[in-house]
Amino acid sequence: MSRTTDVVVLGAGVAGLSTALGLAATRGVLVLDAGAGSTPWAQGGIATAFGADDPQAHAADTMIAGAGACDADAVRVLVEEGPQRVAELIALGGRLDHTANGEFARTLEGGHHFARIVHAGGDATGAEVARALRAAAVAAGVEIIATSASGLLRASDGTVTGVLTIDGERIGARAVVLATGGLGYVYRASTNPAVVRGDGLALALRAGAALMDMEFVQFHPTALFTGAPGEIQEGQLPLVSEAVRGAGAVLVDAAGNRIMAGRHPLEDLAPRDIVAREIDAVMTRDGASHVFLDARSVGDFARRFPTVAAACAQIGVDPATQPIPVAPAEHFLCGGVRVDHRGATDVPGLYAVGEVAATGVHGANRLASNSLLEGMVFGRRLAAELTLQLPFDTASPTQEPQAVALGEDEDPQAVRAIMTRYAGIRREGNSLAAALDQLDELGEGPLATVARAVVASAAERAESRGCHWRSDFAQTLPNGGRHHVVVRLDENGRPEVEKTLKSA
Ligand code: SIN
């Protein structure tokens, strides 16, 4: 073993850093930073209930957006512990925006019935959260190294006992925490940077853990359309925050007709799965590659949304005078590695937190601006758990652990094309079956493995719910939200799917 520590955290986003910071005083902790993930790109803000709002109202909006599939206990944890975590962020030096009279500036986004979203730098909340947490973690003695995991180390009884890095270093640990984010790169276009490849999901599967709710892949309604008309978008797309709609912008088609008027009581601020579907329907109807977000009524646009304004300037659009071209793009994985409310997977020694984890808090569709909050709340809970108990003692290893390697994909671009074509906003049973057949030809690499988990789960859920829309099963079944779809790997490395009853 090249070195050992108490806890290795894979990922330096909001969830990983929150976990590491919470452990710094009591445990040796090492963070492997694979490069900036989704956190610094998060725009809108942090949803949190305080003042005139209350956690129960935040819980209600979270559960409505989650379309009947949320775990009520996980939601309660999120909304009740959230305000305290935000207060801690501020105490650590996180600089949130204020109004002219000194109150926190708060905004609306899709699915919220109350302006409870605090933000930083206008629309640069994630970058500020990442900066503040990282500075605090480093000051507290957390070691952060620039590398990533190529495998997990496992003892003969299956316990995870460390990490193998891409540089060939073996790091022994009493606990390994996956905080690797979502799976944006599994699709051709995403708001996530390319480093977000679903590696943590593949590692968990290889180690014997279960994934849950993998069919619930969220598409953000308004990624900036940066291509030529008719072109297929590729790579990381700039986000146009929902907070722009919260400030009054509306979605229109090429003729200027409102898209969301009359489609939902909250119109342009309906939950994002609903808005993304309506946009997709208009694009299909019109044979268009994008629609428009008309933000001309939003005063002082460049000051309130500097990140969006800069991205628009790159494509020659001035939101103060011109509608912004937008289209949906993959954004967030609502499911992930199945964990309890303290981050434990079913594999001893292996934990997961943040977007890579499935606590059930998001159900079938995450409420806007609940993800930074999730990372802070569940990161802190996991740190508390690992402060109280660690699974085993590396001081007396019984046997040299074996590495479970991630491996390499034979044809990553083929995987991405299949997922984009068959497992996007709209799915259909025969196409999902064709996708599984095609993915089966593409080997056992991490992207192909994660893609199969999504497709197999989507094929299993024969209904439409939240961000899982089946054109062949358009209805939401009365009892469909009462079960989860769970995936493990069988002995041949193929996804094995089962349904389990939801706990709450
Ligand atoms: C946004 O600013 O629209 C994204 C926020 C989120 O994903 O919660």
C-alpha cells in the first residue's frame, strides 16, 4: 500500500468538500480532485427556507416536483437541516448576494411557490460555494490532490478498503466516499463538464453496490443553443438559469408565441421536467433545433445574470434586446448509488454523497436549486457518521486487497450517441430494447455500464413519471411512485434489474 488514511473522498465538489470539511477535525481525510465538476457551474442558487418561508413549504414543493417518488424522510432532512448548513457556509466566508436594504437577495425558480433561493455573484452561486468550501477545507488541514480513481480496493469479504488512482497509487482507507457527481458525459450534450462521466456509479456497481432510480435523468429546459440552426448540440453547454424565468423571462417559439401559457398553473415556472417536455414538443412540432427565452423584460440583465450574459455575448446575442436561443440538455441524475440517510451503500466501507448518491430526496425530478443544498446537508451528515464510527481498522489488514478496476470504454462516442437518441427526454419501449442490444456490443467500460443501467431502468418503468417520459406509457400509474427500480451487475457484468418498495 503506497499510503493509508482514514477516509478517501472521490470528488471535490460541494458534497465531497462538505464531507471532508466535516471530518477534518477528527479524521485523516484525503480528497481526490478529478478536475472541476458540476459545482462551479451551478448558477441559480441554494434553495433554503428561512424568514417568512418555512421548511414544510419547501418540502411540499420538493415532493410535488419529485412526482410522488420522493422519500419523505430524506426530504425532511434536507429542508430542516438546510438553513443551518447555509448559515455555516456564510460563517465560513461564503458571500451571498444582498438586496439594497441588506437582506439576502432571494429568487424564484421552477416549481417553487416562494422566493427561497439565495444566490451569489448574481448567477455564479456554485463557483462561490466551491471557493468558500475549498478554502475552509484547506485551512482545516484537508489534503486535496489532483488525481482520480481508476479502481477500488476490496478485501476478500467484499469490504472496500481503499482506492487505486490513475497514477497507480494504492491508497488504503477505512472508508471510501464517492462524491463524483452525475453522468453528463454519457449524453452528447449536457450542462455538466466532460469530467462528469459517471465513474462513481460504475465503481459502485463493480464493487457490488446497487443503483436506484437511474431512469430519472433530468434535462434542464434552457441550455444555451450555441450551434447553427439544425445542428446537433455537442459537449458542455452553457446554462441559462431558471432564475432568469424567475425574474420574468418567458419561453416562446420562433413565431413569438408563449410556450408555457395555459400548460401549467405555474406557466414558465412549472417544474423543469414539465417545461423541458413542452419545449421538446414544440421543437418536434416545428422541426426546430431550439426555442427562445425572451428576457427583454428583465431589468439590468447583465448585472443580475453576468454568467448568462457573458455566454450570450459569445454567440452574439444581447438578452436585453434579443430573445435567447435555448434547448433542453442533460443536467442532473436524480437517482444514483443507493444509500441510507447517512450515506452508507450496501457495501461495507463504501459511501456516496451528492449527485452520485440516491437517498430518494429528489424522487422522479429534482426541484431547482436543491442540489447544492443536498451536497451540504448530506455531506455534513456523512461526516458526522464517519466521525462516530469507521468500519474497520487499516492498522491490521488481514490480506492484501484486490483492485476492482474501472476499465476503459471501447467506443465512448457510440455510447453517447445511443443514449442521446434513445434515452433522452422521450423514451419508448422498443427503442430502449434496441438501445440495450446496441450497448451490449460495446463492452464493459464505465460509460457503457452506466448507460446500460439507465436504459434497463427506463425499460423497467412502464409509466411516465417526473423526468422519465415514456411515449408508449404516457400515464402516471397511481401506485408507480411506490417502488424504486434498482440495478446491480450480475456475474457477467450485465445489469440485473429489480423493483423494490419505497421506504417512505
Ligand atoms: C439553474 O440555475 O437553472 C440550475 C439550478 C439547478 O440545477 O438547480
